Amino acid sequence: GDDAYMAGMKLMQQLRSHGIVAEIDYRRRSLKSQLRFADSEKYATALILGEDELARGIGVIRDMADSEQREVALGDILSELAD
């Protein structure tokens, strides 16, 4: 949704300002398509932020190598991804 997309844009800019390479799907494809693309590009990590996650104040960090996911508070995402 629009709110999650805008929150994602802000988060992407914040990550980039701290030297973390970050991308967002400007085409707004389905989650499955986005994860397939991230896998094909050999991204190590994906951050999932949809309307449900935004409402709960969390993001889901997905390790693309083993598909493990963990929920992280939105305020902690930068420190989690900086490690």
C-alpha cells in the first residue's frame, strides 16, 4: 500500500545515508516477484515492509541464502542491517 511504500522510501534513504546499499521496487510488484528478483540479483538480505508490518511497527528481515526471517522493530532496523 501507499503508506508502506512511503515508509519504505524513507527507510531506504536513511539506510543509504549510513552507507548501506539499499534498493526499493519502484514497479511495486508482488512480494513473491520482489523476492525472486532479490534472489536472482544475489542480494544477501531483503527487508519486507507491508501494511501489516507497518501497522505493527516492525519490518521483516529475510536472509536470502537460507530464507530465514526475523521481525525487527522499525526503530532497530538500521542497527540490525549495519552489522
